[in-house]
Amino acid sequence: MQVAECLEEIKRYAREHRLRVKIAVILEENDVSASEYSKKPRFDFRSLIKLIKDNEVDVIFVTEVERLVRQPAEGEQLIDLAATTSLREIRLTSEQGYNLSVLNGIHNLRRAVKLAERESRKTSERLRRKLVERARNGQGHGGRRCFGYKRGNMEIDEAEASILREMGSKLLIGCSFKEIAYWANGQGYK
């Protein structure tokens, strides 16, 4: 959806500025956050930086600043690159933009990135408080259902628990993990 919105904004931008636009690349970082709390590397962001350094990018189109950067250091990296490369603007699908060749554009981008960072931190703090509260109430932290438990991970699923007990018995009589895995697979439990 975000790519489609950006492509529409590119068309509008090209008409408005009477430009022929060449799309250098479409980058999609699915399941990768720009947040400082993310553990996953942002390979597409690194690719974008390389393209900018190679003077392949004049304008970056993105749905919102938070989809591009949430860390001030990354925002500053884009600002610094705009001073030495052909990068001149970041455009949002809301028809807003940040002209990186003028003081106000740079200031507004810095402010937007700081707000994105703040929101990311607030979200993280809320989630942390929620997980602490769930633990305090004896609830799981979410995620996938554990084998041997019903949905919510609080109530035992007797059918699956009996399989786990059988696996434990096999381990105690000397079966290897591999043998137990083959047995479980044979029972229909992958």
C-alpha cells in the first residue's frame, strides 16, 4: 500500500514540477523497524545511502518520515549527504516535503525525526509497562502459543501435554533428540 501511495505522489510531483522522473529503486523494508529498539539490520536503508552517495537519488519519496528514519543520527546522515550529493528533497505522500537545500527544510526534517524518535520511545515504554503488568498477573507476553498449552498459554492442552510426557519418557530411556523428533513427526506433530 505504501509503495502504491508513493508512486501516486511521484506522478503528482512530476506533473506539478513538469519533470520526467526516473525511479532509481523501490525499497521495501518489511518487518524491519527504523526504531533504535529494532534488532534487525536495515539493509535497504544502507542501499539507499549508497545510492545517494553515488548521486543516483535527487528526491526520496516516502509515506511518512517515520517510515524512513526515527533516529536523529540517520536524519543527520541524510542532511549531510544532501550537502555533498544530488539529494535535495524528501517528499511525503501527504504532499509535504523537506527541501534539504534550505535552512527551514533542514530544521523541519530534524524536528520531524525528533518527534518520530519520541513517539517510538513512548510506544516502547507503553509496551514495556504492558508486559510487566501481564507478567505480574501471571499472563504470557504474547507471541505464539506454546505447544502443550491452549491459546493464551495459561491452560494445559491435555492431548499435546501427553505427547510432551511421552517425549520426556523417551528421553529418559536414552532416545536421542533426533529419534524423538522422528517419532513426534510420525505422530503428526512437526
